[in-house]
Amino acid sequence: MKLEVAATTDPGVSVGQSAYAVEMPGTALIIKPAGQDTRPPIVAASLGTNPAGPQVSFNYVDVAKSGWAMSDEAYGHVTFDVNGNSYGGTADRFEIDNTPMSQGFTGFTSVDGHMTANVGGVIVNGVMTPSGVCVMDYGPGMGGFIGVKQPSAPTNLVTLGTKSFRGFLINQGKTQCVTVTPNGDGTLHGTGYQNPSGVETGTSDGGAGVTITFLSQPNPGQITMSIGTSGGAETLVACVSVVNGKTMLFAFGAGGGEPYNVLLVEN
């Protein structure tokens, strides 16, 4: 969606400038603000009911903390025991290259979709959406995670390779409009667009784009992928969720050791 600024008190934004947004049905509205692409995205989440017990499983990818290193956690999955509004379980955690890490207990309390957790003595907040997508923010510079309810069966990677997506790349102070389309051979083609209106004019940012190849599915709905560029290849991990027939994909990558997230919704 294209949004136009009608009024502003922000000195970095002018009336008439455009912003862009994608809506994830029953989940969230994610906005790339007008102005410089260094502005962080705005995420408005729809509050939902608590997931039913006695157990519920989630896949998740991290939103990196400041100073994140390649040996830090990138993704994981966890099965929660549900006791009223409380959720507790032991997470299986992994580095970006799929190296297992030590397990860690994780838990939260959710009331009408508002999640709270005690992390090292600090109370942090998040949301649980009607689609079962959840987001937890650990505070400034401390990162967080994006999780989705684990599907009952593995995602069909052949079908996934035929889908088209729009969304945003959020990369260490840069928010960029992106599209992902099928190459016709089971791989996908990703393109990032120049700020401010390259997504409308078709002006790419940094060349012809990347090739996305699906590698494995270590957990139902949790997929490892290779991103190929002229400079080589890097690994991403994505959590996949399907809501009202639309596929949503939340990914974590670390090109050159710099972490980033990709948020996509099917066209």
C-alpha cells in the first residue's frame, strides 16, 4: 500500500512524501515511514486471544541485539506447557549456520494478546496476534524475536517456490521495500528498491537482485535458505505461517556478519 503524508510535525518529513505498508491479515500492519530509509519500520500488531493448551509449539527467528555475533542465537523452536495465562517451555536454539546451542528455558504470560516476560529481572513486552504470530521486544538494543505457531505438517517447498511476495528488508538502520518472485525452477528472485520510490519505478538498489534456494526444513515450517549474489552466498532461516490462505514469511540473516530481518506477505 502507498501512503501519502497529509500533515506532519516531523522536521525530517514533508507533506506529499510517500510511505509504504504491507498488511498481514489478522496479524499486523508494517509501515516503511516516509523520509530517509534509515528510519525504523512501524509495526502495528492486532491483539489476539491466547493460544490454547495444554501444549502449543512455536518456531521463531531472532531480532538481533546490539553487538550480535555469528556465534549468538539466530533461531529456534519451543513447545510451551500452558497453565492458564502462563506459558513455559525449553527452547531448542541454533546459530545461523544451524549449529545447536544449549537449550534455554523461556516463558511468558499472555492476557488478551499482551505478552509479558521476565528476562534477567527485567519485565519485557510483546503481543500475540489472532493468527498466532507473536513478537517480543526485549528493550532498546536488546533485540527480541518473531514467532509463529508451528504447523502440524512440513511446508511444501515446491509450492513455496511458486509464490510471490512483497515486504521489507530491515538491515541495521535501513528499511527497504522488496519483492520476491518465482524464477520458475523452484528458486525465488529477490529485489530491493531504491529509496524513496524505487518500488514504483522499478529502480533496484544495488544490482539485479538475489536468488533464493531452499535448502532444508529442520522443523515443520522452519526453513533454511541460501541467498546467492554476485559476491557469493549466505544463509537465512525463515519461519512460515499461512493465514486465510496467505503465506507469511519472517526471516533472519547475517550477511558479512551483520544481522538483518526480512518480513514478507504473499501477493
